[in-house]
Amino acid sequence: MKKLFVFLVAVLLFAALMPVTGAQAEGETPYVFDTTMPVDAEIVDDVNSWLAENAPAPFPYWAITYAGETDELGDTFVSLVAVDTDNPNEKWYLSDRHVENEPGEEDHTVIAWMGSVVVHADHSVSVFSDGGYSDEAQSNNALKLALPVFFPEKDGGGPNVRFPWQFGKSMMYGVRAVHAAGGGGAYATGFEAVDFLGGDDMGAGVATNRVLAAATGEVDYVCQDSSTVTIRTETPTGEFYIYAHLLDNSSLIEGYTFYQGDTIGFLRYGTFDNTCGYANQQADHYHLHFGFKPASGSFQMQNCILSISTEKWTCGTEIVSPGNMLKNLGSTLTEGDDASAYSNQMSFFDYLLMGGSQLVQTLLIDHLPDHESNAFLYAIYNAVNVSVRIARVMVYQNISLSWFMAALTFSLGVKGVFIIAELVAFGLKAFKSLIPIVGA
């Protein structure tokens, strides 16, 4: 009993002496000190009331980076960041830059939390997404543990994560290589980032400024200012990807789902300097700031694996260093594969399987009591979709279908001739029956 008492006293002393940060250290009530876009004062008041009691991170200074339109239920999506700073008057950035401290002091990431909430009609607030910060969001459930084939590792990308630009085109791997994206909040908890650059003067083989979805995902965070928009998406299996330096468009809103290969938007040209994004580049150049979470020191897109330590991509037998070009071949290719067998455009099978999964979701899953997002259904869809695509590529590359297509076309043509003949005969017979018999 005495040992237990000594142990409890030691624990209490340790807790009392531990340094605390943010709102706990300052003793200041968390509040919204800045917005990157115009936000209704009532929304700000509702968020402030919620932060005072339920701030998801212990920091006093919060900023609203997006507030959507109020829907028919009176709900409003709001994106938030916690800004880790001692001075709310100093400039802060979401990504690409960070606040420089005094000489001799260690620089630090100024965004400590990045997520979204929903402000309801009754002025209550609930968390929409915390970007995987909570223990619950980061834990694997029993279903995922039981089905590792359908639910791969959440982080680290994979061969089915595509490069976010057009098939057959290239973009330059930025000279900053792998970087923590400065103030990018989620980057402080496992995220890294790379830049993909292009320009009008870089040749016909370089991708345009159109950004495509690397993976299917729902927008769960938005940062919008007068220059650019940054979004974060969450895939059905819990992976997060960040796309920065986008021009604003109607799809860059919380809750919108981009399917893999969909156009997310277009990148801004030239130099700009604002809270949600920063770039110092030529007037005819553009770049995508792409954020991701590596696993075991690497991140994979298609057949290319990025080493976080060496900051180089390995694409088959080719090594791509910062400042060199990465080509989007559209799939996981090995040496000797025919790239023409692959396509980044959605196929008939994609639409068929996607429609089937959404039909089951709408007609069945959504009507079950206490249902949750059906990640299992989407995982099955992805697995079947990949299987169909692999089968199609194998058939394309290993079996010549020209004779089969010729025979099929011939047989259909002959059948068509007979059908037309039968229709003509039926028409003549019907017409003849309508002609009065002479002398009747």
C-alpha cells in the first residue's frame, strides 16, 4: 500500500511539473484571431464559443480558412487551423513558408492543427474532420485488421496512387525535394510534401496546369484566400492528400468527392504571396505543392517510389533526382511494358462498378440503423476495379483480338442483314394487308 501511495505521489508531481503549451501555457481562452476570407460574424461567434470549451488542440490562436454556404438544414462547413505563435500579429502561412525566429532560436512549424467543423443551425458545433489527429482516427478497426488485402496500409501511397497530371506527360520534381511545407499543420504530424513544376516554355511533353486527383477522396479541409486555394482530401481507407496553389472553382468545397483522375482544378501561374500559398516563380511557370504521409521512410505513386532519406524517386531502373522530370505512365509499369495499354481516363468498368457501389450505398447501406461510412464497400469496389483493369491489360498485351473482332463484326453484319430483310418483309406484308382487294 505504501509503495502504491509513493507511486501515485510521483505521478502527480510529474504531471504538475510537465511543461504545457498553447492555451494551457498562456491561460488564454482560445479564439479566432484571423480569417483568410470574409466570414459571417455569427459563424465566428459560434466557433469562438465552441473553442472556449472544446478546442481540439491546446493553443489560444485559431484562424478560419474557409466557410462554406449554409445548406438547407442550416449547417455551415468551417475549416480551422491552430496557429502556434506567441504573437497573433505576426504573419503566418499555411504552407511553403514558416515564421523565422530570432537568430539562435529554433524555427518551428506555426500550424499546430488543421481540420474542419460544422456549425449547425442551433449554433452548436461538431467536428467534421481532424485529419487523423485523434487516437480514434489513427486506430485500425477489427475489420481492417481482418481484411489486409482490401485495406492496405493507410499511409505510404501505393501503386494505385497516380501522379496528379495528365497521362503521358511529365512534370519537374522540385529542387526543394522532400520538405515539411513550412507552416502546413498536418505536416507536423507525419506529413511531407514535394513540388511538381511545369511551364509554358518547358516543351510539349510537360503537363499543363490542370491538376487531377491522385486518389479518390472527399475534401475535408479548405484554405481559401484572395490568391489561391489549398484542399486536403481523405480517401475511403483513411489516407490524406494535400493539393496547394489551386485557382478557386466551385468544386473546392468541403464534402465534395473527387474520384481518381477527376480534374480538381488549375494551378496559378507566376509569383504570389498569401496565407494559403506562396510561390516565387516565372510568370509562365506553375507548380503543385503536394502533401502526403510516407510509411517506413518512403512513398509510392504508380511505379515510382520516393525515398524520404535520399529524396530521390526510383521508377523501375530509373533514378529521378530533384530538378529532373517525372513522367506519368498511367500505371505500374515494368521495363518492356507497352504504355499504350494503359489509360488514366475512367473506363466502362469504372463507371459500372462505381454506379453499383453507389446504388448499394443509396438503396441499402444508408437505410440501415446507425450506419457509418461504408469503407468496406468502397474497398471491395477498388479491389474489383483493380482486378478488372489488370485482366484487361493482360488480355491486351498477350492475346491478339484482331481476328476475334473481325469475326464478331462479320457475324453481327450478317445478322444485321437478316434482321433488315425480315423487317422489310414484315413491312411489305403489313402494307399489303391494308390495300383493299379489287372486286371485293
